Amino acid sequence: MEHTERHRISRGVYRSLMLSFCRTLGIYIGSIVVLALGAYTVLRMQVWYAWDPVYPVLHWLHKNIAGFLIFLTFIGVIFISCFSFYRIAKLMEEMTGAVDMVYKGTSEELVTLPESLREVEMQLNQIMLAGKENRNQMEQLQRQKNDLIMYMAHDLKTPLTSVIGYLTLLTDEKEISEKTRLNYLEIALQKSYRLEDLINEFFDITRIGYSDIILSKASVNLSRMLEQILYEFKPVFEQKGLRYKLDCTPEIMANIDVEQMQRVFDNLLKNIVNYSYPETEVEVFLQIENETICCTMVNHGETIPKEKLSHIFEQFYRMDSARESQTGGSGLGLAIVKRIVELHGGSISCESEDERIRFLLRLPIG
């Protein structure tokens, strides 16, 4: 909890207690005045004689009524002040202890304060719950970062070891055929590209996740853009025996950053290629529904469990299968997709059942 928040709560409690003190004091003084006026009125309705037992007292009160009222008021003010300030001190002590408990986060139980501080109790409990949620999120994020570092170290080491190994063979073996030499160079080059892709993904998620991205938007024919991207992916599909079918409403215009949105489609299609069964069909749909641009991509692959499905767009989340895959990415691609889509004011979701995986991308109409 910030110092200003603690000060604001303390000031609000102090103001509330002072108002309670002033209200009690006003009620007391008003009661004294009303009682004195009532007694004076009642006593005037009867004739009093000197031999009446109460006459000396009444006579003295009649002579000194102003001073007596001032005395009663003074005594009452002192008593009420002492009692109220003692009560204020106790309540402030309880409130300060509760604020420190919330600030330090040392208790798992909710704050309990007296009835007069019920509003403060609700505020402190809201702050406590929000603080716990933030701490849990930070701990989860830290664990995911640690996992990311471990996975990235493993993924980077694998292609790097291959590059070093094949280059060492080329250096050490003098009598090597031209065909073998070219084969070694080709493998080393492919592993270097793999290494570059992993490093680029890492820098992309760092840049997109931790810095302000200013989109350079323009009105773009999204239908033609998607057709072109799919055509460029055709050789990648063919390597795995995949076919694609595009059902696209023509001339859909969108106000987007072309470079960033191309990265979205690239990452989605790479993910589809990596986790599709060979010799299956990828279906892509682009249409307008309810004043929203909807792009749906469906592929056939292993069903993603529900407990993992809800995490696949998280920034540092990776499924186990991604770590074991030789062709899978670093696990950052879908997090990049989600970030870019949200920057465009859109949303993305994923469903998986019966060995089908369905991505649904929604964008506002430009």
C-alpha cells in the first residue's frame, strides 16, 4: 500500500471520529439547554413558599442558573472529550495496526474493525485482496520468466551445439568430399537460422511486452493481404504435406499496422504448421460478423487440454510438447500475437476439441 493511501485512510478516519465527537457534544449541550428550559417552565407553574423543603435549592438555582448551566456544560465537555479522545486513540491504534498488517501482507485473514470503522474495514480488505492478487501474479510471472530462461538456454544450446559440431568437422577433417562439405554447411546454416529465429522471438516479446508500441496504421485490403501471406506459406505447408483452403469475403478493409499484423498471421501459421498432423487440411475463413472482422484458422492436430488452453497466450507460458519439439518455437509467438491484436483493439481466442484447433481473431472494422 502506498504512503499516500495510508495517509488518506487515516485522515478519513480522523475526520469521521471528530464529526462523531462534535455530534455527541452538540447533543449533550442541547439536552442540557432543553432540560433547563423544561424545568424552568414546570417550576414557574407552581407558587413556592419559604417553608417548602426544596425552596432554598430552587432559590439558589434561580439566582445562579447561568453559572450552573455553564458548570454542567463544562463538566460534560470534559467527560465527553476524555471519553471520545480515548475512543479515538483506541480506534486509531486498531486502524494503524490493520493498515500495517495490510501493508506488510503478513496475515491471510481479512481485517476486522469496530462497527464505526466498517467503511475503512471494507477499503482495507479490498486493498489486501488486490495486493495478494498482484503478489500472486508477480510470483507467477517470475516463475514463468525463470522457466523461459531455462527453456531458452536449452533451445539456444541445441542449434548452437550443432553449428559448432559441423564447423569443427569441416575444420578438422582435411580429406572431405565436396558433397559432404556442402551437406555440413547446409546443416550448419539451417541451425544458424533456427538460432536467429529463437533470438528474434525473444527480443520481440521483450520489446512488445515492456515498451510502448506506436502503431503505424493504414487502410489495408485485409482480404488480399491474407491471400498473399497464405501463398507465401505454400512451400512451408508442402514440406509437411499440408493443404490449405481459404474462404474469404473479398475487399475487406481494415485500419491496421501492416508489418505488425503480418507478424500476427506469420506466428499463427507457424504455430499451425508445427502442431498439425501431416497430410491434413488447414482451413482459413475471413468475413465480417456483427460489424467485426473475423478471421478463423482451423487445423487438425492433437487436442489441447483445457487447463493448457487457457494459458497458451500468456507471455512466458510454454506447453510441454513445445519444449520437446524440434521444430516448435520458443513459446513466445502466441504471446506476441495477443499483444499486437490487443494494441489494434481486437481480441484472439483458441478452442480445441476432437483433434481440431481453432483460432478466432477479431478486429474492428477500419
